[in-house]
Amino acid sequence: MSLLLISGCGLFLPSHDYYAVGVAQIGDQLYVYAPLCDGERVVGVEAYDNLLAGQEPNYDPASMQFTYWKAQDPTDESVANGWIALGDSSGFRTTAVVAGSNIELPEIIGVTLQLDVGGPHAVEGVVRVSEAPRYPAGADPGSVRYVYRPWGDGEDMRDPSEIRDESGCAAGYPA
């Protein structure tokens, strides 16, 4: 598992080759847009406290001690296509960790996506809640702008099509 490293000066990612997701807040709900190519599908998602997990020596992700939410097997086609409301299990068949039952929503969230890209594949991204642009409840997640690629190449606001055009396929990112 790739983890975000924190120092007194800021945040550091292990490389610029990480899978970046877009993040925006609509009403009270935090949305993640995970750009996928044709034939790629989300089959599971986990949101966890990236800061606490990164500070824990010998952290075992299977323990889920820092997991905010974990769900699998999407029943909603938009979720399978990368449009995810973090903590909302209504679009999934199985919820392993109910949102907020282990920990409160962290400021720095690690997001692990289990994907089917013609075979199993996992990618990870990191988002900071406070940097998510805010929109009124009821705004269409497909028409808002998301913060994309924080902490590396400079923060940038992009719409979903711009994110999709720049990202490349999830299968091309290291697992």
C-alpha cells in the first residue's frame, strides 16, 4: 500500500505516478470521481485515514483500524463507472465498514479502489477534505469541477471530462 508521507513542511507522495481522483463536496456529501477507461469497473472502495495509517509502524491494512468506510460489489452503474459518494453504501451490495463506525471522516483520506480491468487491480489516491470545492445540495456530480492532482503538480480544478482526458487508464497505474 502506498502511503502519503507527512513532514512539518507539507505533504509528500511517493511519486508523481499515483492514481489521482477528483474530489468535490456537494451539500454534505463528499464525492470522488475516479477516471476509468472503457472496460474498467470499480468493484470495491475503501476510504481510510491516510495520516494515521502512515504514522503506524507495521500498519496492516487488513485490520481496518483506520478505515472510515469500505464497500464492495456496486449495484449502481454510476458507482461502478467511478462516480462515488464517499460513505454512501446505497450503491453497493456489501458494506464491510459503515461510514464513521470506526473513525470520523479524516481530513486526509486515502482512497483505495478495487477494480476489474480484465482482471483484479487496485489503485490508490489521496484527497484532502478541506480542498474540495463546495456546491449546493442537489448539484449534478457530472457537471461540477473537482480538485485534481493535489500536492504534486499543483492543485487544479477540472471538470470530469478534463480529468478523464488527462488521467490515462487505471490499469496503467502501479497496483
